[in-house]
Amino acid sequence: MNAASHFTSLAARHQRLQQFLQADPDNLSLIADTASAAFDAHHFDDCEALLARYAQQAELTPALRNLAGLSAMSQSRFDAAEHVFAGLLAEHDDVHLRFNLAYAIAMQERYAEALPLLSEQVLAEVAESIRLKMLCLYHQGDLDAVIALGEQHADHPLAGEQICGLLATALFDADQFQRAQQYAARAPDSVGGLTVQGLLALQDDDIGRAQQRFEQALETDPASGRAQLGQGLAYLSQHDFANAAPRLDRAATLLRSHAGSWLSAGWAYLMGGKLPEARERFERSLQTDRGFAEATGALAVVDVYEGRDGDARHRAEAALRLDPNCLSATYARSLLLAKAGQNEQGAALYQDMVQRPLGENGPSIAQLIARRASHGVRS
């Protein structure tokens, strides 16, 4: 039975039990069965209404309380789910409860709190827990631990593809591109695997292949901020700023705490000649990470464009103190040097320079900075 047929069968069972319940509305066993069927058919409001109906006549059993937690989690009400699973776990230790509680906590971005719940026993008995632990470690910034755990479980019979997709992402962020490609190829249908393949294609300037992979990833998960970021960078590489800017804005919104996404969006607006919009995105990037040198350097570039040379010089120096290899600050300083005695040429000169390729057929300075921003995404 394929997935569509299976879901149709679940929906039919839910409908059938609803009809039985109309004939016997106070039957607690039937209420419980119908609530479970409603959950399986993704009718979560109906599930919770039935659980409330049960609770009016009797105390919810542990199984029904667990169902309430799962229903809350399915609707992204993770605080409510956490409350339910924590209560159940206090009464009875169970690896699936520990996983569910860890998941509810992690989805509230409290990754350090989730990690202790993901013990070796949980990893051994709940396949999904391996990827969850990798995700928590990833958000903690411990790439070495993510890679070690992923390699240990990459051949898992139930969760191998999802593990390989996240492992490829961690390896990409660790600049281990060849190994990232190997594991991405083992996860050809996962969002992580597709996105890493796209980012690697982007590095090789194979824009067509990159776009194809990002589109496939977004078909699977439209809310993937990293895939959205990659698609925006692909448009940026083609100097299609009108398409790049809104996609990079979307990526930054989805990724929330990733300063590099706002930086990339800012460069798309800057390359499109929209200075106020560029400044706003660079400031958002800096608000997300006060120590992000590239954001400070990018603001220095905007200062140069707007004729605020003193501010530009100060920002560029500050950015280079944070990171002596800061590309945007180095670029801002080069603009200031080029600008000396050439004010009459105005912004057109600098717009040409920001888009000029580095070497034969190479990326522009702005594209290179924006691409570097794709690393370290926590998605």
C-alpha cells in the first residue's frame, strides 16, 4: 500500500468510528479509539476535542495523555507538549517519552536541555533520536561531535538517509567538501543532501545544477531556510538581483538567528543599487551577531556609497580588528583608496567594482562574500 492509499484508509477509519460514536456517544473506549483515529488522519482539532470529551467523564489514561502531547506537538505547540511529556516521564521512564520530551524542548531552541535526554539507550531504540541529537549538537556549534555521531550511525537501516543529509551539512560547514559530497550522494532525497549538493554545485559555478537541487529541496520542505538561502545565492550569481533579494530575505526570516543570511540579502540589495534596503539588512545581520566582522565591513561599503567616508573608514578598521581577513572591510578600504580624487565619477564606479569578477569568469567580490555567508546555518 502506497502512502496515499494508507492515508485514505486512515481517514476512512476515522470517519467510520465517528459514525459509531454518534450511535453510542458516551462509550469511553469508542471515544478513545476515535481520538486516536483522528490523530492518525491528521484531524488534530477533532482529536483534542474528543480527548476533552473523555476527560469530562474520566481521567485520561497515560496513553491518552501521550496522545494529547503528540497532537500538541503536531500543531507546533511545543510548550504544551513539553508539559504533557514531562508529567508522564515523572511517573514512568520510557525511551519514547524521553525522545518526545527532548524533541519538544529542542523545537523551542533549548538544545542544551534536550541533549541529556538523548541517552545511548534512546539512540539505540528510537531511530529518529540520532538525527535529533545531531541537530542539537549542530545548534550548539559542536561540528566535530555532529560528524562523529553521524559517521557512527550513517548506515542505520531506518534513519540512514536523514543522518547522512545532516552529516553532509556539518561536513560542508567544516569545509570538508569532498566528504560532504560523498554523504550528500547517500541522501539524494533528503533536504540536507539536496541542499549540500546545490551549495557544492554553486561553489563550482554550476548554477543550473545548483538551482535544480535547491528547487527539489524546497519542494520537499518549503520552510527550509538553508535551501532558500542557496536558491537566493544562485540568483545572485547570475546577477538576477530582483529574484535574489526576496529569496534571501525569506531565508533570513526562516533562519532567524543566522547573521550570514541577512548579510547575503544585504549584498543582493546593494548589487541591485538599493542602498537603504542594503543598509537595513546589514544592520539586521549585526544585530543578530554583534561580533560579525563581515556585517560591519558591509556597512562600511554602504557608507562609502553614500559619501560618509569617515564612518566608512572607522567601520572598516573596526571590522578588520575583529577579523583581519574580512573581505567586505578590505573591499571598503579599497573603495576609499579608489575614491580619492575621483568623486566626480560617483556611485557608478563603485557599482561596477562591486560586480567585477575576480579573475577570468570568477565570482565578484560581493558574490564571494555572500557565498561565504552560507556556512554555519543552523537549520
